Amino acid sequence: MNIPRSLFKLLVLACLPLTALGHAGRTDINGGHYFGQSYHCHMRACEMPDTFNRMGRDSLLRDNRDREKFFNPDDWSFEEDYDEDCQSTRQEMLILTSGAEVKYTNPRNCIVRTGKWLDEYTGKTFNVAVQIDIDHVIPLMYAHIHGGDRWDAGKKLQFANDPLNIMLVEKREIRRKSDRGPDRYLPREEFQCEYAALWDALADKYDLTINTRDRAEISMIRRDCPEFGGAGSN
């Protein structure tokens, strides 16, 4: 039996941390880490990001890819067991979204082995849990280089664990999508309207900048969606 997505969101959100975590300890590939409204270097060749001094049009002219080296996965942690029931975020999603009774790999029911899951990106159905994984609709790296690096620790964690931003997707398709926006990656045609709507909703919710080409692609998709009176509307 499928659990309604609204209930699924409530259940997952109940597992999220309510306060920002402290510095996790690991540095980024640049050799430093964010801490509050500052950035700390721990290596001699470490560079300082422009995170807290970007202003006006000058920030729009910068190459966002320059910010990749300041991305720290610890700041955007999501594969955690927040409610300490031995089931990580991925396992909870597998359980809650399965269209069939799930079976586990151990008596404690910590790791899901089989069930039935629809990958919305490809339209494929999977019965073996290891074939699918968590994908973020707006990739974490994309968020980081488009303004998310300025977020505090709590907001980064909220974004990384927001059910609106989490999908279960075939691992191969996740690699194909990588950190690309809608201009360079789109799921199957039947899911594109919802995918574009999710990008819009998440960008609005987190006040996240979407680059010009991705914004144009989203607008073009949504113009043809039934909700805007496009193709397929009655």
C-alpha cells in the first residue's frame, strides 16, 4: 500500500534535526570549512571564498564553478539515522514509498532488501533496494555554488533533508544527472512538468538563485504544462 506523499513528508520531517549541528570536523578539498558566518582555513595553500562579501552585479559575473572547492558534504549531511531507530534517511524512504511489503536484510529491520519502487525520472520499477538511491531534485552542489554556500548550517541541513527535494532514483540515472540543472538534464517527458515545478518550489522556498539557462528551460517546460493551460489541459 502506498503511503500518501503528504504523510511521507510529515514522517520524514519528524526525523530531522531541529537545531544546527556544530562543525563536523572534516575539511573541504580547499583545506578549510565554514563555521557560522565565517570560513576557517587549516592548510597553508587554502583560499578564502567570497561567500560573505559578494554584492550586487559583481557576484553575477563570477564563475560559480570557482566555489566548488569550498563544498563540504558534512555541511549537507542527509544519509543519517536522525531518530536513532537504526534506519537512515534512505531506508526510511524505501519503507515509506514502497508499493509492496518490504523485506529486510536482518532481523532488526535496519536495511531494506526488496520492495517495489517507481523511479519517476526513468519510469522504471525496481524491486531490489540496492539498485536505487537518494537523489536531490536540486543537487546539493548546485545549491552550494548558486548561493547556498552563504546559508547557515541549519538551512543547509534542512535543504539536504527536505522531502520535497528527495527522490529515489536508479543509481545509473543519478550519475547521468550529476550536478546538472534542467538545461543539461531532464527526466522522462511524463515527469518533466512536476520536475520543473519542484525546481520552482524549492528555489522559492529557499530563496535560491537559478542560473539563466536553467530558468529559461523551466519556464519553457511549465508553459506547456496543464496547470498553465498548455498541452494536455482540458
